[in-house]
Amino acid sequence: MGNTQIARGDWNKAIMVAESCKNIILDTCSSTVDMGFVERAVERLGAERIVFGSDVPLFDPWCQLEKVKSAEIDEEDKRLILGENIARIL
């Protein structure tokens, strides 16, 4: 599982790496506001390969949660990202 640390803060690179390695699952946490990342990741990887990341205790999890909740994706995709995927993985 990885976030943008594998791509030095560049979500597009992280998505490209995940596209080439089918066993990589991305999480949503980031210390920056990354508008559109969730939509791009779902479009290119599918919601099944994205899990919610809170960045706690570094940051308040509210902004990470809102990144997913406000994303322009299906409600089913939001449910997968916000909990169903990690439950399946564990």
C-alpha cells in the first residue's frame, strides 16, 4: 500500500506506478489539498484499489474524509474507499 511518498508528492506518478503494479493499493492521505485526485485514481485504477488514509496524528482527519466524501464519484465507490476495501484486505 502506498501514498504519494512513493512518488514524492506527485499523485499522477503514484497512479502511474500503481497502474504498472497491480498489487499496489493507494491511500488517500496527503498533507496537501489534492483536489481531483480521488476522481482520477478511481477512473484509472478503480475504487477497489484505493483505501481511506487519515494522516492521524499528523493532521486532523476531517480534511482527508472530506476529500473522499466530496469527490464526484459513485456512492458505492465512496463506501469501498471509506471502509469496505480495507475490511476486505484485512
